[in-house]
Amino acid sequence: MYPNYERVWSMPDGRSGVPLGFHQEILPKKGLLLICRNKLERECLKNGLIANGFNLPILDYDTIASAVNITHEVEAVLINIGAKRLSETTFSDELETLAQLLSPNPLIVLSEHEDWPHIAFTLELGVKGYIPASVDIAVCIHALNLVIAGGRYVPVEASLNALSRYAPDQEVNELFTARELQVIRAMLKGKANKIISFELGMTEGTVKAHIHHIMRKIGATNRTQVVCKLHHLRNNDA
């Protein structure tokens, strides 16, 4: 199988210093590393992604250990953990190590679990995307492209359900203003500041100020930590 390539155009200088024309350099295109223990599931997922327009080459392996030496050759890693729980210390340590090894390239998890405590714990390990196995292939590809482009992905329903648990709590209502709660809900949907500002009728600078206040109130340094710390806040109050 031939590798996937991308084209890069450049203009070489001639002796006179005037560009003589374009020449083409062919550079290998980095791909997605897919890790899935079950061979049939791995092949079905890989073929499904390719057939539905995912535009990066896909390298597939059965375990983290077998793939660890090629992590520098890929844009991102998608690992299918199936029904496995990250409460297993050895596995969670292995996943956290992989996330650190990949950084700044993202690690994305595909899981059968959709409960918020499991999702929040996964994000704390450094994972940049959490895709439930219940989504269709188009949503999966959208999530992969979003994370590879520098965003984060978590299932909206799970995040909104988690937030709905905080809203009635008197302490949380006292901690955040009504506007801040609106911004949090938008953040949990993965919306960019520009979109939030348009939908809430405020300037982008005001959105950034709200996010700064939210992070300061709960000691978070980024959006993922906002979600995780809200989860901890709820557990501590329970």
C-alpha cells in the first residue's frame, strides 16, 4: 500500500535571483493511529472511517505497547477502550502516559460508557476527545477532525446532564452568575468564543472575561478543567 502524500509548492531562485518557476516537493502526510484490541472491530472502524471520507491515512494496532514506537509519526491517536473502566489503575496509568507521550498531538478515546464520572476522569488523564460508541460514523469523523484541528470533543448530552445537576444547587447558583452559567453551557457544547458571543449577544471580549472569571472561581486553567472541576465540586457537595 502506498503512503498518503500532500503536495507542497515552492519557488526556487535562479542564478539571477529571479524565480524560474514552481517545483513540487512530495511530503508524507501524517495519519491517525487506531488502537483496538479486537481485530474485527478494528478493521470495521478503519474501513468505516475511510469509506465515509476521513481524509488521513490510518495505521492500526492492537495494543498501546505495540504502537508506542510510532506515535511521533501520526497527527492523533484514537483508542477504542470498549467497555473497559479506567478505574483499573494500571490501564489508566498507561493511558495517561500515552497522552503525555503524544503531547501536543491529541489522544482520543472511543468508549461504550457515557456516564459523566467516567468521562470526567478520562479527560483528567490528558485525553482531548471522548467519543461514545453509540454515535454514528459521521459524528465520529466530525469529532476526530475537531480534535485534530486543536479543539476538544465530549458528548453534549453527558455534559449537559452533568451541568443540570449543578444548576439547582444553591452553592453553585451563588458561585456563578446567570450569564456565567450560560457561558458554561455553551463551553460544554464545544462552542468557540465567537459563536458564544453571537448567540448570547455579547462581545467576544466579554465572553473571554466571563471564562476568566469562571476559571478563577474554581481554580481551572483551561476549558477541560472547568468541566472536571465542576464534577468534583458536585461530588464534594453531595
